Amino acid sequence: MNKKGLEGGRYKPLNEGDIVQIHNTAMRVFEEVGVQVNSERALKVFHDAGARVEDRIVKIPQDMVMELVTKAPSEVTLYGRKPEHNLNLGDARVHAGTGGTALNIIDGTTGERRSATLQDLKNIAKIVDNLNNIHFFLLPTYPSDVETGSVDVNRFFAGLDNTSKHIMGGVYTHDGIRNVLRMAEIIAGSPEHLRQEPVISIILCAISPLMIDKEYGDMIVTVAEAGIPVALPAEPLCGSTSPVTLASNIVIQTVDSLAEVCLTQLVNPGTPAIFGSVASSNDFRDLKYITGCIEMGLLNTASAQMAQFYKLPYYATAGMSDSKVVDAQCGYESALTVLLCALGGANYIHDAAGLMDFALSVSLEKYVVDNEILGMVMRAVEGIEVNENTLAFDLIKEVGPAGHFVHAKHTRKHMRTEHYQPTLSDREHLTDWQNAGKQDTAARAKARVEEILAAPGYHLPDDVRQKIFTDIPGIIDKEQICS
């Protein structure tokens, strides 16, 4: 069963006083420290709105920040090409999916790494389309065999043409943004319909600490003008691009993301802006970026509470591992961080499937393993339903002491919905497992990958594909029209 949009929020690493202190500190940073803005377009927007601008440092009064935050929608709906894949972000509703952008893919047979290709991206999209617990497709790899000028449009097309789930991705060029938007308009049927039911969304990041750079600042203005949903995360790292303490990291992340939200609302009030965090830590032995630490889960869960405080939809980061193989470390690191974020009510948990090796690599088998993890996580988010039927007093009274409930109608009615039914985990007796080949988790996942890739998959209608190939420059494999 595909469970998404369930209400989280049971786990709260911050109390109400903590949230207020973080908010007040963030507002002091806006007023007393400011944000460096290197985009001339963005700088002009802030200046014209009345912010203090001195040598590219923008200082914004608290009242102005909060006024702009209230202009951003408190809920954002991201659409798939099938209604069951629509995502309603806001409050503490939980969704989880892929993320990136990884440079490498790990061979499931040899364990060797190689540069990811465009075909790999298509294969990942096809796999994700068949995994019910992965709710969206955030473009997870960078195709090494595509020229920079056409990467944006080919990445988005690979997603849109191989899964009916919502597509989100980063962009690298202004031409890429324009071509991606035009392609999405063709798929949606018109520019108006795309804005009413956006089948794509864009990621644009602040540069921690406290900076909006030239390219991303310009792109934020462009995307806000277009009215397309935009995720606005920041990635402060404890001890390098933020102070080492978790609370101060949350302050930096809050200011960085809110600054971007403010920019979108100044450009186009009502732009669907998604507050976001990719906060993590460093390995303090050598200051390398790490993704599997429990602190990443804590930071991103606490930021879910900040998003709920500001009444903004929230893009979170969890589910990665620093392991180099699909092993126990890969499982426990991914499970713990994504579980924290989901129980905390993060709306859009990206990187929750497929990523490992410090986010440098993806594994097709890990997507299948993570689908299992996410199924269990969403069952935990669902919680325990308590009512007269689930308490089952009448049944307990009927069966009485020393009886059993195996044959009860109540058991048959609830056993498949009350308890998560695994699709990958082994629950066989030892002898049955041995007779079936003694497969471990990675081997079973590899078999599932092969099964999915061998079967027919989702594609856009032929007439839509043909119009994209005719109207949008740079698409690779134009001749491969699906029948």
C-alpha cells in the first residue's frame, strides 16, 4: 500500500522555548549581520523593497521578513502525471523520495564505481516508478555523457519520460530553465495549466553562511517570475560553514532559506516557495562532508519545527549513508535519519532513497532497500489507531483466557493494514532461506532491479514526445519514439 501525506510531528527535538530563541536569533542576524547578495537582479529587488543595502550586504528588519514570509503559501501541491502521485506539502504531512546530484553509479555485481550516464538516470526513474514507498523523483544523478549546455533539459526529460511521479531538480543555466519550463508546459498542455498543476519544481540553494550567489540569485528571480514551485534549501555544515553547535547551525540554515523565501515573495508574491535544509556536519578528523551522521537527522527534524513555526512547506534531507556498499551501515544510517525527519513531520524528505558514499554515488539496489525502509518509516508515522474497533474488547471477551485469535474475522480484516507487509525483507525459516539460495538483502534487491528493468515502463504519449523533440533543442535520442 502506498502511504504518503501521513501526519508526522510526534517527535520534537526542540521545545517551544527553543523555537522562539532560534527565531529571535535568526531575526537578529537579518537585522544586525545581514546576507551577502551577489546577484545584481536580486540586490535591486531587495534595495527597491526598502532593505538596507551596503556593499552587497542586505539587512532586513524583522517586520519585513515576517511580512514576506506570510505572503508565501503555507501549502504547496506538487503534481504527478497520475493523481495518486500528487503531493500536498504543508503542516506535518510526510512524503519521501530520491535526491542528488551524484556523479557516480555503483555496479550491483562488481561493486565498482563509474561515471553516471543519461541511460542510468532513465533506469533509476523507471525503478522509482515501480517502488510505491518512494513518493517523488528528484533527479538524482548528473549524466557525464551530456554536454553542459543541454544537461538541464535532458535530465528533466529523462525523469518526465520514465516515471509518472512528480519531478524536481536543480538547474545549471538560464537557457536550461527556459527549456525545462517550455517542456513542462507542453506536457501540462499550456503555460496556465502548468502553473495550476505544476508537474515539475526547481531547487535553488543559498550558499552558507549567509550568501545568495550571482547565478542562483538570478535564477531565483527567473523562477519566481514564472510562478513555478521552488525549493530553497541551505547546507550549513557544523564547524565549517556554521558554528559547530547544532542550535547555531539551525540559525544559519533558517536565515539562509528565509532570505531566499523573502526574495521570491518580493519578485512575485504568492510564489510557491519551499523552506529547506540540507544541514549536516563535518568529519572533524579531516573536515569532509558527512551524510550518515545522526546529527543530520536532528538538524533536519528541528528545521521541520521551524518550518511549521513559519507556516511554510518544508524540504528536508535524510536517508543517505557514507557507506561504500549496500551493507548494515548503509541500512542503519539511512533508516535512522529518515525516521527522525518523518516522525518530525518533514513534508518533502529528499535524498531518502539511493544515495551513499558521501552523496557521491547511487546504487540501484539501494533504491529497492530504501523503499523497504520507507515503508516501515511511514508505518511508524501512521502511529497506532485507538478506537472501539481496534481495542477489540468484545473479541477479547468472546475468546477469553487461554484462547487464540488466529481464526477471528477481526484478524483477517486488519492483518494486512495494521501491520507493514515487507516486499524485500526475508522472513523465511532458515532451511527455506538456505534452499532458496541464501540470498542476502543486496542480492534480493539486485534481483528486483533486474525484474523492473526487464519489464515495460511508463513513457509520455508519443505525440507529446514528438512535440518536445520538435520544440525543445538539445534532447538526446530523439529517434526513440515509444509505440
